[in-house]
Amino acid sequence: MIVFDLFTQEKLTEPIPPLSQSVSEAYNEWKWAWEMFHAMPADHELVDYSIYLIKATESRYVYLLKQAKLEGLQSTVYRVEEF
């Protein structure tokens, strides 16, 4: 598969990471978003951003989990209800 940069239309030379790695990275990003939210005071100016980030990273993680399930990948699965 050849992958192109959306903006420059140049061919990318970096290999696409395996789906299992993407799932793991998405989980870590989602977990970090929750940790950031819990670490800040309730009146902090970035609360709205933190909530947005949690929803965005959760959506990506759930999407990648569904893709992994469709491809029949078997690995340690992190449940969305964890937080």
C-alpha cells in the first residue's frame, strides 16, 4: 500500500504501524487525557479542552478496537468502562 501526505501529496516513506500498536497508543492517549483532567482544578481554564480531548481520544480508541475485532486480532483488551 502506498500512502500519501494529505497536504503535500508526497509519498510517505514511514511504514504504517501495525493495528495492535495503534490500539495500544490510542489507549495510552485516552488514559493520559483522563489523567490530565483529574489533575487540574475544576475552575481551570482548560477543563473544556480536557473534556474534548477525552471524547476525541475515546472515539479513536473505540474505533481502533472495532477494527481490531473485525480483523480478528487477539490481544489484551482494555475495557472502555475502565475510567
